Amino acid sequence: MSDQITLPFGAGVIERARQRGLKPAEAVIVSYVGATPWDAHHVFCESGRRYRWGWSEDLELAIVVAPGIDAMDAFRGCFWPANAKCFTTVIDIERKQVASIVRMLPEPVLWHRADVSDYFPEEAYALHS
């Protein structure tokens, strides 16, 4: 594996738009699991790999993971000093869990949502049956 730090696949279009003073109006899906069911711009990452995150400054991100995936680079990238005020959601697509990253130091702290029906509509049906 190369030591070169690159943009995640799909982030280039956002980075070029940012250079023109534009940014996505909606959350960006940062996926470590490939395609997801959510209708939003997707950026694709590989587990355990380091990326450049400057493109994500002040953006709402949803980092999609599954058990066994190392997404710490994305967590740290979303909380670099100039970007610490972004709103970042972590979605475990297999466990159907949703959390917000509250802080990173001294270790990551996540706030888990009890109601995940906004992300997994089938869970809303399970609650009412």
C-alpha cells in the first residue's frame, strides 16, 4: 500500500466545487461499504486507508460502516481543527445503529440514537407491530 494520501473516490467533484465557492446542500454519504440505499452524493473509502479530508470542511457527513471496518481516518478527518464544527453521523448499516460523533479526544465518543427510523424505515414498522 502506498503512503500517499489521496482523496476518497467521489470527493474530487466536491473538492472542485468548493474551489468555486460551492458546496453540497445535503449530507454527503462517506461509505466504507459500497453503494447504500440513501439518495445523496456518495464518497467511497476503503477500511484502514488514509485520505485527504479538506473537501469536507463544514459539510454534514454520514459515515457508513459495518462491523470490522476501520473508519478512524474518516472520524479524525471530520474533526481536524478547522472542521471540528461539522455534524457527523455514523451509520452501522448491518447493526442498524446510528450515532453522532460528539468528540474525538482522548478517544471517540458517540451519542447513539434510539429512533433510527429516519435511516432505516423498516425499523419504524417493527416498532409499531
